[in-house]
Amino acid sequence: MLSISAEELKSRIDAGTAPVIIDVREPYEYEEYNIKGILIPLGSLQSQIDELDQYSEKEVVVHCRSGARSAAACDFLSKNGFSNVKNLTGGMLEWQARFG
């Protein structure tokens, strides 16, 4: 599984070259803190995958709180035809530790 660091993703966002970002946390977690990704909780990913088909050939970064749920989501997306999926190393815990 490919991964991306918080620093690299932040640099890409700041430069205007951000990949598609999918947040697989729960809505309450997203409301507390988010980086403006597409919110699709991990438990809903399978039923909502058709909504993401337009991104199957694009670079997609998936994140959650710590990296475990997003790793499962990356695996699922890869097995369903997404060709360039990356997990955000350390998730939002790492992001917040670095960038507040």
C-alpha cells in the first residue's frame, strides 16, 4: 500500500496540486476537525463507491483518525479498480500534531 506524509499532502494542498482527499471518519469526527476531504465513513464506503467512480483514475488520498480505517479503505478501493490510492500516514492525529 502506498502512503503519503502529512507534510507532503499539506505542501500539495498549499501549492494547489492536491489529490482527491477522502475522509473515512465518522461525521462527528469530521465536524470536530477536517481538511475539507470528501466525507464517506468507512462503514458507508461499499454502498457509496459508485459516487467515487469519477476518481478511479486520479490520485486519491484516504485518511482517518490514525491510519487504520483509511488503510482498510485504501485496500477496498484498490481492489475495486482505483489505480492510485494512498494512505495518509498517521491520519488526523499526525496532521494536527504538525499543523494544529
